[in-house]
Amino acid sequence: MATTRKVAAKPAAKKPASKKPTEKKTTAPKTTAAKRPAAKKPAAAKKPAAKKPVEKKTTAQKPVAKKPATKKPAAKEVVRRSAQGFKVAEYVVYPAHGVGQVTEIVTQEVAGMSLEMFVVNFEKEKMVLRVPLDKAVQIGMRKLADPSILEGAMKTLKGRARVKRTMWSRRAQEYEAKINSGDLIAISEVVRDLFRNENQPEQSYSERQLYERALERMAREVATIDKVTEDEAIVELEAILAKTTGGARRQPDTDGA
């Protein structure tokens, strides 16, 4: 009997196991949580700033708040302080009103034209008058009388009264014209002719009115020149009149004054 050999099966060849790379353990230095640098976030890409459209500068007019309408002053002060020989703060004689003071020189719109004017204040009458510069001399506005004219007026007062033999109405008109002429000597003639002394007949009402107007006009200028009060000047003038011989013989008024 044949013997069978059991052939032992060869063990399968084992594939060499692939060696895994051994990781070297490194002992990383322990860092505290506080010291760990914060993870930087990637910076966001900056977007290019949008260019603002360049605005053209325009001088836009701002709406002006409407102020309540106010009347514009009629006159403005002029820089200069004198004109036509007259000065601000100077006393002058205006023919129809007597002595006044120039308070200012102004410009005023009249009918669309600009006119320069003197502003003359008459304190006693509480009146203000505006006189165009270019017509002041023509109208008859003048400075106070100089010494020679004042002396002539006083000499006139000492003379004899001259009364015309005409109707009172005509003489009254002549007296009015002399008073309003602004001529100091002419005014002194009216004062002289209408003055009545104690030994003379009384004046009529109209004569008395004209006499007082002429005397007041003359006394105010004399007072301004001599720097005295008007009452003192009146006393002085009437004292001169009283020293006369009584004047010419006065004719009765044909119309009864």
C-alpha cells in the first residue's frame, strides 16, 4: 500500500507591511492662551472710495428775509461842514424869518434830483427850514451884520423919524417889505419911524404890530452879535430911541390905520 505524503502547504508569503512613517513627537512649548497671538483675519479688501461728483461752486443768492418796509430818511448828512461861505453851527439871517442857526448840510431827493441843502433852525419859532445851497445867497440868506453895518443901524435909530404923507395901507406894505428884506438898516428905519414916546399919541393896533415885529427882528440879531439876551437887547434899543427928540411930526393916517 502506497503511502501518500502529505505535502504541507507552504505558508503564503506575507507582504511586508508598509512601515508607517513614525511621527516624531515634538514637545511644543506650551503657550498660555493669553499669549497666543490672535489669529489675524484677512484684511478685507478696501473698496476704492467712490469719487463724489465735483460740485461747481455757484454764488447762489440766499433768500433774504423781507424786512418790514420802512421809510427811507429824506436826507443824509454830507461830510463837508461848510458851503457857500456858511458853516454848520453858524448863526445866519434869513430874510423872511430873521436869525436862525445852520444845524447841518444835507442832501435830499427832490423830484428825482439830488439837492444839497442847509438846514436852518429857528429856535424861538420852533421851525426848521431847508434852503438849497445854490439858492441861499440868491434868496438873501446872509451872515450876521458886521460891526460897520451894526453901527449904521444904531445911527439910524438916533435919527429923526420920517413919515410919508401917504395912506396907511401903502406905508404898511413898505414897512412889511423892509422887515422881510433882511437888511438890518432898513429894519432899523421901521423901528425908528413907528416908535412912539410917552408924550406922543398912541399907536394904532396895526402900527403896534409892525413896530413889535421890526423891534424883535432887530433885537434878535443885536443880541446874537453882542451875546446878550433878546430882552436885554430890546431894552438897549428902546433906550436909544427914547433919547431922541421925539422924531418928526407924525401925520394922521388917512384910512384910520
